[in-house]
Amino acid sequence: MARPARWKERRKEILETAIKVIEDVGLQDFGIPQVAAEMRLTPNAIRYYFADTEELLRALAALSDDRFLARRRELIASKETYSQKLNALIEAGLPSGVEDYEWRVIWRAVLATDFQLDKAPEVEGIFHRQRELYEEVISAGAAAGEFDLRTSAAEAAMTLMSLEDYLGYRIVARDRSIDRDTALQLMRSYVLVVTQRSIA
């Protein structure tokens, strides 16, 4: 058994390689043998860390907890007002553009659960943990008198998270009518409606 630090480091290397492989060949041709070939290892060397392709894909999906939860918590902690915090959440949740391959691969890994989230609770929870982060900021902003809510914080958070996911998907899928600026405008417009506060 590898030492804990080395185990974690090696899994990180495999996941980073898996992101590159998915971006290069797509999900249809993705699997442990392809990752092993890219790393110049045997498939069994990869299976030592991930039992099968499904486990590897679920680990990729779980990377969203780092990018979209941990990093965003750090980001909003640096902001003073709740409007700034909410705007920062929105900006950090959307892909940087069509070439944001990390956002695209994480999304594709989530979709690889074949829409059976009831059988993949660790993947199902990804959306809801991020929704809760939105709800925390909106609730706190309302309690501080900064937001004048026209709906519940829970409903507003659910809508913002749904907008983030879908608009982000359209961006990385190269929908020519939806770019990052358009997505930001749509989400900020919704915030203005439900909080009576402009965050732009």
C-alpha cells in the first residue's frame, strides 16, 4: 500500500491525465487503458488507485467540490458585502469560456452517471452542496438587510445553481448564442429580480 501522501499525489496525477484523455478522445473512447497508455503505465497500475472506469469517472465528477465549493468558499470569504459575495459565486461558477476544459470534463463526468443519481449519492450531492453555498450567502444577505427577497433563499439558490449548470454547459458546448458575458448578464438579472439589488 502506498504511503498516504504518495497515494493522494498519484491519484491526483491520474485524474489530471484522465481530464486530458477525455478532452482528447471523448467519453465514448475513454477508459483505464487509455489513461494508462497516456501515463505509460499498465492498466493494473491505474486500477490500484481506481478499481474501474466508473470509479474513475465518479472521482472526476467529485473534483467539482474543489473547484466549485472549496475554492468558492475561499473567494467569498475575501469579499466584504453580500452583493460582492453573490457576484463572486456566480462568476467563479461559470466556465471561463469555450476552452475551459476542466469545467467541460467535470460536467461530462457527472453526465456519465447515466442520469441515475439515486445510485450515485456522491455525485448527486455535488449540485446540492453548491446550492447550499448560494443559499447561505442569500440568506445572510437578507438577514443583514442587503437583500429584499421576493422568493425564498432556498428557491433562489436552486434557480441560480440550475442556471449556472445549464448556461455553463451551453458555453463549453460552443452554443454560439450563449457566451460567458451573456450567462453573467442572465444570472445577474435574475438576482436583481429576486433580491431587488444589482450585483453587477
